[in-house]
Amino acid sequence: MSKPYLGFVIVPASYLPTLQTLAVQLGDGGQAETLNFTEGFCLATAPTVVVAYGGGTGPLDQATVDYLEANVVPNLPAGSYWMRCSNSPYPWQVLKTNYAPTQSLIDAGQTVYFDRAAILADLGVVISNPSTP
Amino acid sequence: MPICTTGAGSVGAFVPTAPAGAAFAVAVHPTLCRSDAGNTTPCNPGDAIQWWYEFISATWYQQATSGSRFIMRQDATSKKYYAEAGPSRTHRFGWTPNQNANGNTFTYGASVTNIASTYGAFFGVGTSSNGYKFGCGNADFTANGTNLVNLTDGAAWYVQGADGGGGRYMYESSTNATNVVMSSYVNGTGLLLSQSISLGIAPTVPVSIGYDASLVARTLQSGNIWGICGYTSISSGNRTTVDNWLKVVAP
């Protein structure tokens, strides 16, 4: 497979424009790429206030991953989370992340699968839902 | 019926026949899905599906947003192809023109403009060890998913299931949904379910099918599509036809 990875990211809301710019630069959909990573997240304690945005990438090849992890991921602002998973039938295996608890499990030899609900719960965030009272 | 009449890269001899009476039909197969912006490269397992071929109108439809594309997979046992809508809500599928402003950016031709009028849609979803959750709505699918739960002018449904003894069930979230039916058959490692829905919504109202992120926090699941077809009217006869079609649509 030429594109063996999938990426996921959560960034502070203020960083969304930068992320969208990167998506346009690196993606193949032109301005349509601004629609990536627009999923809103709220603190569980304030479920109507979007504090972060995130989403998934399409399949990524090794060169793109190398570029992202050398040039983009290190420059994400504080409070950002990045995860690289296997592009295999779901559930995807988490291969690398800057979320320390998960990376520790990976470093210890454990196989970790994508479980965004658990990750978000660990982070104390929920999916934005404007209808939430 | 001509198949893959535009672009290059057609492979194999797979020529699906649309279910009788259907107004819209897509299937997951390298012949019918392409991965590159130029619409020339057939998808292989692991590729994001950028172009879908709707073989009734002989039209290719593009999902321009890279993170919104389904990923082609192939069942290891049955060898059937399917489209995976993983736990990123940006993976979703819709088929009306002028999708909502939040990301359903399939660019569709006028030939399917009216398909949402008195509309029936069927598609197959495969189970996995982690089950799946899938949604279909006619409104703002991206911003919050609320319309999938509380539609006022359409219908929403969700499917959730688990293989390997976990059972399966389907629940309907909207009282506006009508004629929701389900059938299943054993296929390889899991069940293949045919879901149908009828929508009494106005023509040109966007209809989307895909992963519903609003439910992620409740149950994180994935959804798989084996094929989709739509009718301008719906009946149990349609369902039987589609059930049989789904079993053979991807060899």
C-alpha cells in the first residue's frame, strides 16, 4: 500500500486557520481542504463553547508523514494532539502520537487501537453540539 | 448500460447492473471508484475514494475534501470490496447537488437533483468486531449532527451492531422516518445488512449518509458501505431487489 497511514489532529480553536492553510497546501482538494479538521470540541465542563477543532486526514504516504512529523507536528501549539494510525480496516492501530499516555503504552510494546471516545474522555472534551442546553 | 464511460483506468470485466427501478446506484469496486484528482486511477484497497461512478446516469461524482473520503477495503474472506467510513466524521457520503456548507462537497450533476423527492435509499453496511454506527440525514450533517436526531423535515436513522455474538440492532431516531427495514445475510466474516430509508423531503435538499460524529462520544464506531441505490419511491419489493443486488454487487 502506497499510503499506509491515517492522521488525526486536535488543535486549539485559534489555530484552525493555520491548519486549514496547511491542509490546502498539502492536500489534493484545493480550497475544499479547508473543510478538513472543522469538527468542534468543547470542554466537558462547558459543552457549548468550542475550544478546539480536529478531524482526520486521508491516507498518507511515508514521505508526507515524514514531512508532517518533521515540520508540522513539532510546531503545533500547546494543547494540540496528533496521532498517526495504520491505514488498515477499522479499528486502526495507533502507531505514534504526541499524547504521552498513549505513546507510553506504545513504547511499552502494547498494541493500541483508535478509540477516540476514550481519548476525548481522557482529555476532558466532548464533541460540539450546539443543541446542547 | 455503459459503464465507466469517462476517464481512463477501467479494470476487469466487472459490470454491475443497477437494481430494477433504481434512480441512483453506486458500488464499491476498483472499476467504479477512483483515487486521484484527475479521475484516472482505479482505487485499490487502502485508497481513499475520491470519485464514485453512479452507473445509472453514467456520472462520476467527486469528493474533493481529502479527509472526507471513504477508504476502499476488501473483505479478507469474501473478497468483497466495501467503503469504510471511519471514526472521523468527515467520512461521509451524499448525493444531491449543493451539499451543505460544512463539508459534503460531492459535486453532483443535475441528473440526480430530484432524487430526494419521496426518496428511498438502500445501502449495505458490514459489521465488524467493534460494530458500527451510521447516520443518514438531510440537513446540516457536519455542524452538530443534531438534525440527525431531531429532524423536522426528513428522517434519520442509526445502525449499531456487533459481530461475534454481540448481537446487532438498529434503532430509528426520528419519528419522521418511515419504512425503515433491515435484512441480513451471512457474508464471510460478518453480516451484511441492507438498510433502507424513505424521506419525504423536498427535492434538492441535501441528503448525506455517513459517519455521525455527534454520536462519537456515546459510541465510537465505524461504518462500511457495500453499495448504495436510491429510488424515487420505496417498497418492500425494492428492498428485496436491493438485498439480492448487494449480495452480488461486488464480486
